[in-house]
Amino acid sequence: MPLASKVDLRVRRQSLSTKSMESAVGKKIILVTGAGGFIGHHLVKRLSADGHSVRGVDVKLPEFEPSAAQEFMKLDLRSYENCIEATSGIDQVYHLAADMGGIGYITASHARITLNNILINAHMIKAAVKNEVKRFLFSSSACVYPQYLQNDPDVTPLREESAFPADPEEGYGLEKLFMEKLCKYVHEDWNLETRVVRFHNVYGPLGTYDGGREKAPAAICRKLARANDGDALEIWGDGRQTRSFMYIDDCVEGIYRLMQSDYAAPINLGSDELVTIDGLVDIVSRIAGKRVVKRHDLTRPQGVRGRNSDNSRLRQVLGWVPRITLAEGLVPTYEWIAARCSAAGRAEVAAE
């Protein structure tokens, strides 16, 4: 990803100035980084619907529908100058921008991910201080948790204080843990109000479902959508590894609630509904109305053996926990991905 010039990076900016945006709405002026991505796109829609003036920033536009942001700037946030521009006149920052993807990508791209994200994160929080942003939320990950606590599919749910002694996921998890500490230091030394949320596997419509950066729910939905009844379905690993998956609407609600709270320490945001990968396949198979034969590929990356969220602190701090079950959330997710796969198939036939 070469650094482009500011002229090239500006895709769309509506005519509202910062001051006129503030007076027109009378609410907060909010920056969402990573606004071209899955969670960021949904968050922009929520904040805009609530009446806030939203500036979206990313290296790309949303893939599947236009952004609801009042202002969208296409900027490479590895550049400090671009971070200064992005945070100018902003009240709050939801910092979701990151180089990331599914287990195949993050296990094969340690240097790229670590370097890109350290640059993005350090420059963003420094620019937020420089431009006197009032509040800064950083999107961390359950990948910060020690791998020695995740060696059993019947995993004990991970509590926030369990991140140390540290042994995070190589690359992606390590740089997330570093940025959590940097948020703490900036809060203590320079008085920026910071919030840190540890995501546990978010899924839903309008997310990446193909190309190598998709997460397990999207990948399985895509495979089932393209399969015929009775086909073999490739599953990475032995299928007994466990995870919890949070639907995007719960994720956005949790982020928003955390930003309004007074809680500054890292906090889990995830479902505590534990499921095996084979079990995830079974749920999607029922939704799709297809029977498949599971074929496990033990040569493919599968991550830790078990990971689940302990939501005790989330419940205590916010008085709320994610409410949408996996069986409920996978219905609209599968339907959206199946429709995309069907449309792509029709386009391929028409092109032949």
C-alpha cells in the first residue's frame, strides 16, 4: 500500500465545513477510522442515524453500499500528516482502522500487519492529542490473550486481567496489546480520555466473505451457499476448535455504550455462546437447508484450540451484554452472502 498524495486520496467531501456540521446537528463531531470496513461501516450508519456528524476515513470506500458518513476522506493513516488532517475539528474518535483479516491472513503476514498497525495506531493517537480530541476509542482484539490459556476446546472464558503474563497471538495480537498500553500511557501522561474494547469474532451482513481475509462464519456461509446438497465441505482444522461469535448489531451497540461510559481499562466485547467450528457448520447447514459431508484439512491454520469471552465486567460496567444468539444472527448473514454468491454466479454465466 504505497502512500498516495492528499489530492489522490480525497474521494468525497461534502460541502459542510466542520463548524457548519456542528451547528447543523448540535451533537458530536465524530471520526470513524476504518469506515470502509465491516464494523466501521455499520458504526457510521448507527452514529449518523443518531444525529451525529460523522467523518469516515479509510484507504478504501465501503465495498457493498455507500457510506452514511456526512464526510468521507480516503486517507492512508500510516502517515502522521494524514492522521492530523483526519482528526482536525473532531470531538470523538472511534479508531477501528487496521490491517487485518481471517486466520489464514494474520498467520501469514506478521511483519506487514505489525508494521502497518503500529504506524497507524501511534500516529492516530498522537494526532488525537495534538488536535485536542476529547475521547478516543481503540478497537483491540481477543488475540491479545495468552495462547497458553487457549489450548483446550473446553476453554475457561477469558477475563480482562488474564492478558498478563503476556503470550499474545504473533503479530496481530502483539501489536494490539502494545497499543492498549499506549492508550493507558497517553491517558495518564497527556489526559486524553481513552477507551479500549477487545472484540471477540464479529460477523454479519456487509462483511468480507471471500478473498482470504474473511472470518470463519462468513467463509462457512460462502461455502454452504456455493455447495449442492450432499457435497463435501472443507473445514480448516479438526472442527473441534471452539469460538464465540458476536453479531454486528450487538458489536455496534457495545462500542457506543462503552464510549459513553467512564470506564478506561480494556474490556471484552463478545458473545459468551461457545460453539465448535463443526457446530457452526451444522447451524449454517440447517439455515441453508443443505446436508454436507465435513472434510477436515489439518494442514490449514486453525488458531488457538478454544477462545470464549468472560462478560462479567461488561455486564458490571455497562449493565448490558450481547443478546443476539448465533442461530439468530447467522440467518441474515447467510441470506446476504448467499444472495451475493448467486448474483456472482449469474454474472459469470452471462459473461460466458
